[in-house]
Amino acid sequence: MNSIINKYLIVKFFKTIFNTILIFFSLGIILNLFEEIEFFKNLNLPFSLPFILSLSFVPTLILELLPFIVFLSSIFYFLHLRSSKDLLSIKVFGYSNAKIIFILSLFSFAFGLFILLAINPLTSTLIKYYEVEKALYSKDVDHLISINKNGVWIKEITENDYKIINAKNLNKATLEKVSVYIFSNNHKLKKRIESESALIINNPWQMKKAYIYDFEEGNNLFFESFEFKSDRVYEKITSLYKNLNTISFLNLVFNYSQLNEKGYSKKLLNEKINRLISIPVFLFLMVVLAGIFTIGSLKNKQNFYYMIISILTCIAIYYFKDLSIALAQTGKISLILSIWMPILIISLFCMIGVIQINEK
């Protein structure tokens, strides 16, 4: 009998989460679609492109909002459980409030693990596709930057020519093993530059041991130190590294050293890994929190009351997370602690709340 009740609770709960995700997904598509249409309004492109880009972007947004989606889903589910009198029927079979919450929280934790291991690689691929495609049509983007297993690739477009730059990796503010190919606008190779390293903190770049092959003049030159003019200084290049949504959790874990060698700082890598690891724990706590606000109360209140409480709770948690990150950025606390501090505070509140509702 227990297995049947457990299955009933979990299946109904999953349906509620799934429907809430669909609602948020649909709203996200509609809102982002307006933004993409505005972006492409002056380009003669089919409507399918903004729609596909929206489909690529929104899953990452849903992943970031998942704790709040699960919290709202839990509120709806527990309210339905109370209003349909199913809660009393389940309690007849020996289920306490705490046991019901624990079963659904444990399912949420498992759901979070599934999202982390199975869905996150898909959302990472989609957001990477979104950024690459969006950059191709951006009017103010005259360059492309990409990082892959072959190193760092940079493309610059100017009025007279365009450059393709490849480096083995980015070590702090230095590109190592640099190759620069300069083409004319009719795609004819004008120059090739090979350099041992290039300091890119300022413009022009400071290259060391640079070999210059000038195919127009037919000259081959060598410079122990060479200045190379480029608009892609350190801040612009490293800005791409800050968006780790394009890298899946599994890739972060198993290719940690390689990513660090390519230029991703350990600080950013550790931050992203901890953020992703915290998702299942966050989902677990959101269900417990929703249970405390609903089935933990003996008073029958209007659903409007619970909706107000839910919205205020989501806002409070969201800003508390921002405050925690701001403290980390100012050096008041460590970056890892800033990620887990909101979870620790919510955990303490949930522990007290579960003890109280189990006595009712």
C-alpha cells in the first residue's frame, strides 16, 4: 500500500512541476520572441530564425529559475492536496506531514540530479548555438571569439581586411603559440604572423619572437619584440569566458584542467560547478519550504494568501542570493560560501519548520 501511495504522490507532483515548466517555457518563448524580432526587424530573414533562437535561449533561463518553479509547483500541489481532502485520506494510512514532504523533497532532489546530468548538456549546447548565431547577425559585432579543443580562435573584421587569430591557450593575459592570418576583402592571404606569445592586456599587443611572412611584398621578417594592433584586448576576450552556461556540468568536471589551461580561471570554474551542484539541494529545500507554508498550517486560508506568500518568498530568496554574491565580490566572504550561504539559511528554517508541522 505504501508503494501505491508513494507513486500517487510522486506522479501527481511531477505532473504539476511539468505543467508549471510548460507555462514558464511558453511565457519565456513569447517574451524572448519579441526581443529577437526587434533585433532582426531590419534584416530580411525568415521568422523561423527568431523562433529557433528563442527555443535555444529559454531552456537555460528555465534552468536558472528551476528552484522557484519547483517552489511554486509545490505550493499549488500542496494546496490541491488540502482542498481535495486527499491529505486526510493519506494520513489514515500512517503518513505524517513530514513524511509526505520528505517523499516529495527526495523526488525533487532526484529530479535535480536528472536535470544536472541529462538536461544540462542539452541546454549548454543550445545556448552555445544561440550565442554563435546571434553574433553572426549582430550589427555592432565585427568579431567572433571561440574556444574549443584546438585553442582560442578570434576573427576581426576591419574596413580593409580581416584577421583570423589562433592561439594554443590563454594564460592570464598572455596568448601562447599565436598564429595570425591577415586576408584582404577578396579573401587573398596578405600576411601570416607566428609568435611565441602575445601580451594582450593593452592595444597594441606585445608579441615576442614574431616571424612575419609578407606575401604581398615577398618578405620574411623576424622581430624579437613586435607590436600588433588589435581591438580585441584582454577584457573583451575574457568576457567570453565569463559565460559558462555554454559548458555542461559533466564537461566542467571531467575537463577541469583543460579548461583552466585554455584560460578559464579556477575561480569562475569553481563557482559554476558549485552553482550546478547546489541545484538538487535547492530543489529539495524548496519543496520543504512550500510544505511548511501550506500543509504545515492548520488554518484554512484563501489561495490568494498563499500566492502572496509564495511571491514574497521567491523575491526574498532571489535578493538574498544577490546580496550573498555581492558580499563575495567585495571580498567579505568567499565565493563558494556565497553560493551555499542562502541554502544553509533556508535549511535551518526548514529544519525548525518540519519539526513543528510534524507535531500537528
